[in-house]
Amino acid sequence: MFERNKVDSQPEQTAIAIEARLDDGRILKGKVAIPMHKTVYDVLNGTGVFLDFEPFEGERQFIAKASLRTVKLLAVGRGPNLQSRLRDMDGFDPHAILGLGHSATWDDVRTAYHRLAKTYHPDRYSNAELPQEVADYLASMARRVNAAFAALEAPHVATKQATVARAAPIYTSPART
């Protein structure tokens, strides 16, 4: 087996900018942490009691959902090439990591991910006596392959969830007895 550190075991999250009005009349503006596979609506209507909130100016805090009066999504302007700048910031291009072109199909992405995940999986080298720099390289490549797949999987999953949500009935009449 291999050890997982805290960073690897944390779910990937994104932040959504909101304006929240509390029961006491205060208005808070900041970001709410949202898991990558959920929407802000899932988090607000979910079973959790608190929201992970970070004001634009201030320290991170947890807000009780029961104290929320209203929540308004804020439109945060994005630069025209923000997505490409973010990818180029550390050289992270999920398609390049998986060895694919940008027009690759979802099946190509899955096939490339499985091939590379088998190649770099830590269990494959757990019994080998490797120099520390080689072991570090293999571990970092495994993390990059997993991150690349997660980055390409998120839009695919969101599209599937949106299709399912549109197919669900808006209203179902109560059963007659």
C-alpha cells in the first residue's frame, strides 16, 4: 500500500462569489467553497449545516445555513483568455499530460488516463529500490495524471448531470389512494 497525504485525500473544490444577507441584517460578500462535482444549489440545499465562506476581505469562516436570509450569486468578470492563462501558469495542460490533442473524445481521454495511471501508479513501484528523485518523479506524475483526468472529467460529468436534471419531472402529482 502507499500512504496518502492530506493534500491528495482532500476533494477538489472551486469557489463561487456570493452576496449573503443574514437574519441580523448584515450583508456579507465573498466566496463559498463548492466541491467540483456539485453546484452552489446542491450545497445550499444539501444536508450540511454550515457553509465554508471566505469574505473578500477577511478570514475564512463557517456560516450556519439557518442564519441565511438570501443568497445572491455575484457575476465576476473574466478576462477573455483567463482559462488559457490559468493553464499556462504552471504548464498544466490536461490534454498534453495525457498525450492527447484538444479535440480528443471522452473515450480517448479515459483510455489515455487508464494507460498512464497503470504506468505511474505507486503500487507498481512499491517493492523496487529506487533513488529518491525517481520515486518523487513517479509520485508527482501520478498526481498530475489524476489531476489532468479530473480537470477533463468535470465538464463531462456536469454535462451528464445537466441532461439528467432536464429529464427529471418538475412536478409529480401525489398518488391517489
